[in-house]
Amino acid sequence: MKTKQKMHIKVGDKVTVIAGSNKNKVGDVVKLYPYTGKIIVKGINLKFKHMKPVKENEVGEIQQIEAPIHHSNVKLNINES
């Protein structure tokens, strides 16, 4: 049975990344994944996803999405409220 991880942030909080390639960037928490301990922060950890055309007359595209990061790699911004 999977257990939820206790997280120190909530959706809508403003956080600063403290580790990784996006260090010192600031963004808002968009989504939480409590069973994996990961979060999605708006504008942070952007990855490219190549999408194939689904229908015959569509064109393939490259989308930029926000990938999840672990909640231990961010800290809550106390100054911003």
C-alpha cells in the first residue's frame, strides 16, 4: 500500500528552487503529487515533448511542458504573501 508523503507546501504557494539546474528561480505551485512527493511549479523545469499528429490532416508539434520536481528541492517564500 502506498503512503502519502507529508509536504511543507500547498497549491498556490510561492516557492524558490534551492537545488538543480533551476536553482534560485521563483514560481507558484500548480499541482501536488502526494504519493510520489513531487510538485509542479509554474515556469520551472520546462521540458520539450514531441507530439505526433493524431489525425491525417494534422501536423506534429513540439510542446513545452513543466515537469515535476521533488518537494525537498524547493523552499517556501516567506517574504511573498
